[in-house]
Amino acid sequence: MSKVIVVTSGKGGVGKTTSAAAISAGLAQQGHKTVVIDFDVGLRNLDMIMGCERRVVFDFINVIQGDAKLKQALIKDRRLDTLSILPTSQTRDKDALTSEGVEKVLEELREEFDYIVCDSPAGIERGAQLAMYYADEAVVVTNPEVSSVRDSDRVLGLLNSKTKRAEESGADPIKSHLLLTRYDAKRIGEGEMMNVEDVLEILAIPLLGVIPESTAVLRASNVGLPVVLDDKSRAGKAYEEAVARLTGEQIEMRIESEERPGLFQRLFGRTA
Amino acid sequence: MFGFSFKPRNKGKSAQTAKERLQILLAHERGGNGSSPDYLPMLQRDILEAIKKHVHVERDAVDIRMERDDELSSLEINIELPGGRTVQSSASS
Ligand SMILES: Nc1ncnc2c1ncn2[C@@H]1O[C@H](COP(=O)(O)OP(=O)(O)OP(=O)(O)O)[C@@H](O)[C@H]1O
Ligand SMILES: [Mg+2]
């Protein structure tokens, strides 16, 4: 049975695309046939994060409008042969997405792939709603910060009301997971940012993982490598564990606490 | 000047890669009206029409692959013909 997973958040810039890239690459690395779709029409970025931007010929919108066949638009990843990317259009806007078109593409992808990961645009408008509508599961990407948590709550409301699973009587509701990203242990240790328990208490959905704030994420995006493939980095490791949990493995949650202040800091005190 | 360089001494290798990737991509995106590959569906249709005058081929028999680079972009067109023969043609610009 194939699964459609939407990576969504409401708030912009919290790490959806980073997470969609990492999760899809992580699933493919485990041997699952995986495709990742960019739903952010007009602001194509997934192709850059995946490092295949020079190979885009046709896109999601071309397929929906019948200008290209699905197999012509799918780009095969060069590192993982179980991974494909369906880029979106850079020139069109969200109105080019139709509900029937999205459904048809997803149905066709279900025949070939085990996992279909949808990278949602920010917001709660049409684009975001279409990205979540046909999902079986949702990864709600949240930063430990008030506006992000509030927007995630709003998105959880939509997942439970404005989706196919919510509307169909008898269907199980969408399974939502919380992915806490840009987790800054130092600032959390200092009480400047909410910690995992705080966010979990408010949103009350199962925790998929905690991704630390990490320079490896920027480095990976610079070179077009999903950060999960940088297995030496803490962020990469954290994504790897999140992916394992997504596939049902039981892995203990190790949340890093604040690093102890180094000698230098102890001698000279904290600045700012 | 006194032989003094203001270039950042150790600009991380990955930042340089990022810059180069963007330069290549944006040169192409700005080149056309927005994004370059917009003509590709039309090109595909025309190729198909031309072939259909001579051979019967399926609608999805034409496969176009692209690879953009800073100096050279290449378009690889694969056409599946009935009877197991494949015509391959590469064009560079
Ligand atoms: N764990 C992390 N550590 C450090 N930086 C991160 C982390 N996760 C994401 N970022 C950075 O945050 C920025 C936004 O990330 P990303 O593009 O994945 O967010 P998004 O939710 O997809 O944004 P949008 O809403 O615009 O689509 C990027 O610069 C990315 O490198
Ligand atoms: Mg994004």
C-alpha cells in the first residue's frame, strides 16, 4: 500500500522543503520507492535542495495540463535509484493546480511508488490545501516559537476538516506527526525558547523527531544534497531517526540538552 | 593598494558551489521570459507531429532530457519507434 505524506506548517520558512527533501531521501535510502513533489507553484525550490535544478524539463503543472506525461516530468535522483523528484513550475501560479489534476497524478504515482512526499507551500490557501487534501499522513513542521506553534495548530485543524480523509465517512483520519525543527538547545536551555514538552503539551500530537538548528543544513542546501545524506551531521542523524519512526520503527528519542559552557565561556562569561 | 586582499580568505567551499549553481540556473531563468523550458511542450509536440508524418508513434514516445551548464546546455531527445528501434539525438546550445 502506498502512502501519501504531506509536509506542511502554515508558517513560512520553518523547514518544510528541507524536511521533505530529507525525509524522501531517507525513505529512499531505506529501499522504499519514493517520489517527492513540489507543491510550491511559482516558487520552485525543491529542485535546488535536491540538486537536480539543471535537469528540469517538464514539471507537475505540465503533467496536470496534459503537456507532458508523468514519466517525462519525473527526475531520477543520481545518488539513490529508488528516489524521484517531481518539480513544479517556476512561471505559473497556484491556480494552475486543479483538484482533479492533483488527484490523477497522485493516483498514477501510487501505482509505482511506496511513498509520495508532498512539499507544501506556506500558508493555508489553495496551494497548501491541495497539498494536504489527498494525504494519508502529515508531517507538521514546527519551530519552538509562538507564531509557528499557533500556525501548526491551525494546520492541524485543517488536516482534520478540509481533507479527503476528513470528508469521507468511514475513512481513518489523517495521521499527523510533529517534527520540531531548528531546535536551538542553547536558547532553550537559557529559557528563551520553548522546549519539546512545551510544544507537545500545546499541540498534542505524536512526536516524529527533533531536528537541531545546524549549520549542516545550510551547507547541504548550498551543494544540493538532502541533509539526511550528510550522515556525519547531527541534523542528518536526527532526520534519519525521524524517517525510521515514520516507517514504524521504535527508536528512543534523544533530545540533546544544552551543551555545557566551555572553559572560554566560563572564564569570560556570556556575552549579549 | 599594498598587495592586500579583501577577499574573504576562506570562503567555505559549499558557498562557492551555491553561488555557481545559482548563476547557472538564474542565467537560464532570466534568459527566456521567466523560465527557459516553457517552449519544451511545444517542441515536443512539433517533433511528434513531424515523426507522425512518416511513422506511427505513440504520444509519449518522445522523451526529452536536459542538462544545463554554464557554457553549454544539452537537450537529449529519445524517440521510441515501433519495432524496438530507438532514435537518439543530442543537441547542444
Ligand atoms: N535544522 C535547521 N538548522 C538550520 N537552518 C535550517 C534548519 N532547517 C531549515 N533551515 C533553514 O531555514 C530556511 C528555510 O528552510 P526551508 O526552505 O526548508 O523552509 P520552508 O518551510 O520550506 O520555507 P517556505 O515556507 O518558504 O517554503 C533555509 O534557509 C534553511 O536552510
Ligand atoms: Mg518550501
